[in-house]
Amino acid sequence: MAEMTIRKAQASDVSALKQVQQETFEGTWLPHVSAASAQRYVETDIGGRYVEESWPDFIVAEIDGAIAGMIHWRGDFIEAVHVRAGHQGQGIGGKLLAHAEQAIRTAGFPQVRLETDTFNERARSVYKALAISKRTAIPTMNGIAASPPCCSRSSSAELLIRIFGAQHSFAPNGLFGDKVLPSAAPQ
């Protein structure tokens, strides 16, 4: 794999970030949502609006000058992790998660949280390999789970949590490695 750079998103990344969102929708959610939900997603440009509103808070993985993936978090909650289909399986998601985890820990939070849909087997296998623990199932309410906001489906989502001080860490010598970093309490 070519050299990867992890950096803050820039305004010039918005178009590529929208493409990442579209690829994720088509490859991950579209096979599992109703036709009405898919139509609503497209007509209201949910992914595009999310990028336009939130890109200044995104961290991107860049390979050979192109966006390969992105991560977005608020507080201790990871809102989104997306890796372009052509770059999946190369450890990019893990490196983005390591970056976010370190920032969340540095901000003083005792844990990192994220949510995934039960149908998202690829993400679930990554999180399992990274030793992120399932804490609870989030059942759907009238066919709509908490994430993504666009999509009615018959599955549920899972809330996953890694409490700092756990045995593994996302980062080398940190949460996804062998060395455990000390826990920090929020300030």
C-alpha cells in the first residue's frame, strides 16, 4: 500500500467526501433499506448534507492524494467511519479509529463509543478484531434505528464501547495493541 496520511479534512475534500458517503450508502445500507428510505436518502441528499455540515470536524485518510476514508466524532462518540470500497481490508479503518481514540482519550474521556447496524458484518468483524465490546442492542422503532437517520429497516443497531484501560487498543502500544494506556477521567 502507498503511504497514507491522516489529516483534518479541508474544503477541497468535500466532493470526495460526498463520494465516500455515496459509496457507503450504496454498498452497505442500500441492500438493507426499503425503497422508500432509499428514495428519501437520494431526494433529500442526506449524505451530502451531512458532509456539508460536518466536514470541518472530519479526519481523513489520504493515499496518493486521494481520500481513502474518513472518521468523525463528537465527544466520546464516533459518529461515522467510512473507508472507500477499493481501500477496504488495508487497515485504514483501524488507523482512523486509533487516531480518534487517541484524541478522545486526550480530551479526557474514559471510553470511546460507536454504533453499528447488525447487518453491517464487515464493520462488526473489524470492531470485533479490534476488541471493541458490544454493550447493548438498539432495537428499531417502527423499522427505524438510531443510525443512519435515513433508513428504515428490519434490523437493529448495536452500541459498542471500549473503556480505556481495557486489554487492547486501536493504536500501536495503545488500545488496539498490547500496551494499555492509563485511563483518564473527563474534565
